[in-house]
Amino acid sequence: MDDRPRYMISIAAELVGMHPQTLRIYESKGLVTPQRTAGNTRLYSEADLERLRLISRLTTELGLNLAGVEHVIRLEEQVRRMQRTMERLEREMREAIAEVHKHYRRDLVPYDPESGRMMRTRWTSTG
């Protein structure tokens, strides 16, 4: 998703089918945070436009109020953070397992199922 600010408020509002005042309200509620120019003009990125479209879907299709929208957005962000954490932990776990596999020997112990005992002979294999 492109985070570069590109669109002034009138263009952004037109692209998402909203009134510019609606975008100002969403900004005041903290639902969207457009970047600002040195002259304090709001500039919206593609990511901002996607956020606005999500807000529109949540309010029109699901009938959520802005407090509900805020809660859903916060939960989605939490899920994304947890997914990134889980992916990182899985990657670290795979790396740790690979490191352990490099350093241990696999000892094979023959087992006699009839007697239920392990046999005295030891075969070793480094693998």
C-alpha cells in the first residue's frame, strides 16, 4: 500500500465518495491521519483512502457507529501486530531447531519387541 501523500481533501473526498467535512470529522476522531504540507494542507495517501473506504463499508453496510468503527480498526491493527509477532517467532523457532539439528547426534538403540528390552549393542550415526 502506498503511503505517499498525494491527494488534497477535495480530491480524496471525491475518490471515496464522501463529503470533505466527513473526512475532517474522521480525522478529528482519529480514524484517519492525513499528512500535512508546510502550509497545513491535508494530503491523503492511497493507504488513507483505503482506510476511508473501510470506514464507509463499516458504517453503511454493517451499520456501525464511529465508536464501533474505531474499535474494529483497533482490533484489526492488533491482529496484524500479533500476526507479525507470530511469523517472527515461527521463523526464530525454525532457526533454533535447525541449529539444534546441526549439533546433536542421533543414537540408534535396537529394541527387541518380544522381550520388551533394549539390546546392548549400540549403533551410532551422525546425521
